[in-house]
Amino acid sequence: MIRKTTAIGRSAALALLLAAPLAAQAGKSDDTLNVAFDRELESIDSYMNTAREGIVVTRLVWDSLLYRDPKTNEYLPNLATAYKWVDATTMEFDLRQGVKFHNGEKFDADDVVFTINWVANPANGVKTQSNVNWLASAEKLGEYKVRVKLKAPFPAALEFLSGPVVMYPNEYYAKVGPKGMSDKPVGTGPYKVASVEQGKRFVFVRNDGYFAGSPKGKANIGKIVVRTIAESNTQLAELLSGGLDWIWKVKPDQAAKLAGTGRFTVKNSTTMRIGYLSFDAAARTGKGPMQNPKVREAIAHAIDREGIVKALVKGESVVVHSACFPSQFGCTQDVKRYKYDPALAKKLMAEAGYPDGFEIPFFAYRNRDFAEAMINNLKAIGIRTKFSYLKYAALRDKVRAGEVPFQFMTWGSYSINDASAITSQFFGGTGDDVSRDSEVIAWLKAADTSIDPAVRKENYGKALKKIAEKVYWLPLWSYNTNYAFTPEVDFTPTADEIPRFFTARWK
């Protein structure tokens, strides 16, 4: 009853907001894009935050050696003009000349060597270690040439060197450190940081001296003001009053109502995040029904994924069949698929020795309505769940401790367009691996350590096919995000869920 009343109250508030007259938009008139984030950044230093909003800021302010085109997924020259693999653990880069940091420092090999050696040192405390813990060191071969050493063969290096591993000015960062970089960030990117009010407001101004030849292109909009506004209704009110020009993560009902007014552009885009059901096939919680492949197969046929996507997930989300996001390198779609078939599921349960079903703990950390829909599907074939709804960190830690037999979770791959960022994370023998299949682990190791694309695809394919056949996971669906912005803004979302404001423009 409480939840229903809250929903009605939220709907009524939204209706009142939408009925209000639309104020004149200030954004285009003064060349300022006003944006809201709902999450406070712990630091604007790229290496000292883990939030997606931090990734967005990173792309504005800093540059990587390479750049992945979000349309073609091709790796393009950025701060590096060329690269080559010397061997499986050594890369060499020719660097772009004539680039300057926002504070006037010249970009050259010293900056690359300093940055890579700094982030590769665990003592320096980079927050997302998986972004950098494959790096060993870098050395200067010339003013504009560097050699980068990897700890082990890591073909996904290209993906990381085109995104999260950004280059810092060596002299400035050595002087000010993470706090100074957070207070007064300095990069080479298409936008400079004009001011920082931690947790409240960031102002970015176009870098008119941005280097020619960057695949990012020169920014079009003169100024971007990002404010932290946690409450979605407050964001909506600001959008309607003209205080904001762009918001995202808009709830489906709110997005539909905004679109219905005809006063805003509302776009829905699929993201790299996928949902999945995971089973304790390795018996880490003790002997139980999840070690029986027929039970796992029964569950795969019991979940009405298409129905849940249509009724609840909505948008551009689609059912996913392989244990990765379709665009990721190595993510074959040629795997066994499981259609919704409750009758077949019941038959498989009987064959598994559970004609009357069983009771089992079931965990989730988000999308309670999705979880409850699946609980009803499971109940229809005799599986009775003891549902626990936890915060993400708590559930993650329980899974890694071997205390969870059955769970509904999601993974966004940190927007890394490579199967190693998801399939290897959950099936490569890590703490997140609940199947512990030695054959799958070996295939993934081969895929993760070869620089031959054909070898990588072959081994990822073998692993993903077995994961599907054994139902170690039941991939569910891709997630989506709603964006809403004023008609004057020309903005295109991308599947990696990284808004590239440097490509936005006024109409």
C-alpha cells in the first residue's frame, strides 16, 4: 500500500510539472549546455573515481593514445599517431606532435612514460585497478616515441588505451597530485575545466586550441555546466523551467510523459549493461539443486525474458543469449538458446528429480520488479524462492565468499568493448566465477593472452558455447537509458553509455 501511494504521489507531481508552461530556454542563447548528474563525484581526477559520470568527464577533459569510434568500434589514432605490437607483451607508439595541455605544457613522451608508470604502481591507488593492473611500465625511445610493457599478454590493451587510460601532464601532476588534479584538472581534451565545486557544480569551456586531427573533433558548444541534482523530480522541474537543457537516466514513465508533451527530445538507447541469472554450479555453497544441469536448463525455459522486456524493461532493450554484450569483441551469438516453455521446464524438473520443486534462496540488488516477475515464473514450475534484496556491494561480497546459490545481477563491463571485460570476469576462475569449469577457464586464458584476433575469437566462441550449453548463466536482456533534452540540442547517445558532449551541437 505504501509503495502504491508513493507511485501515485510521484505521478501526480510529474503531471503538475508537465502542466506548467515551458520557460524560454537559456542554453542556446548564451551557448551554455546545462546538464544534471544524479551522482556526486568523489573526485574529478580520472583515476580517483569509479562513477560513470567520472568516465563522461574524463572524455571531455583528457585524451588517450587511441580512440574507439563508437559507431564502427575501430581504434583510431589520437595522442598517438601509430602503434605496433613488438611482441605479445610490448607495444610501441609514435606520438602526435604539436599538442599542448590546458596549462600550456607541451605533450611528449615524458608525459606518457610518467602517466603509465604512475598508474601501473598499485601504491598510487588508482581506484579501478582493472583499468591499469595489466600495465608493467613505459620507457622513452625518443621525444615522441614510447615503448609500453605489459605484465602479460593482454590484447584488450587497445580498448583500455582508447578509453580509461588517459594521459596526464607529468610536471603538473608530479607537483599537485590527485587532490590538485581534482581541484584544478588539466588535460589535452576538447574541454577545459573552468571551475570545480566538488559535489555541486562543474563548469567546462571549449578548448579552442584543441589539436587538429583528433577523432573526437573540436567541440561545438562553448560552455557546459554540470550540476549534481540527486532527485529526479527536481531535475524534471529544472528541465521544464529552463534551468537544465539535458538529463539522462530518466525513468520510463517520466520519459513517456515528457515525450508526450512534444516539448522535448526524448531518446532511448540500449547500453552495454546486461542482466543475468547465475547459479552455484560449482557447489561453493554446498550441495544443492543448482549443480544439476537439468535444473538450470529448466530455469532457462521458465523465465519469460521476452515478456519481461516488453512489459517492464522496455525501450531498446533486447533479450541476450550469450554471456557478453553483442558488440564486444569475441561475443559470438552462435550459442544454444532457450525459449520460454513452462511445460518443458516442468518436465526437466521432474527428470532432475524435483517433480514437486524445491525452495532456494534468491538474491538481487536492483530492479525489484524484474526480480519479482522472475520469481513468479519460477513459482510456476515449483521453485519457491526465499528472496533477499541487498545493496550491490553486499551481494557482490557474498557471491565472492561462496554464500549465494542463485542470484539476479547485472554488469556494464565499464563500457569496455571486449569480451574479456565480462566473460573472463565471471568465468575465468576469479572470485566472481561460480561455475569453475577448468575447460572454460583454459579457453578464456588463451583468448585473453593472444594478440591474434582469430585465436581470440575461436577461444571466446568455445567458452561462450559451453557456458550456454551448461547454463552456467542465463543471460537475460540488455539495459537501456532514457535521455531527455531541449529541442535546440542535437545529441546522439551511444551504446557504451558515455555521453560525448563534445559531439553535441545546437540546432
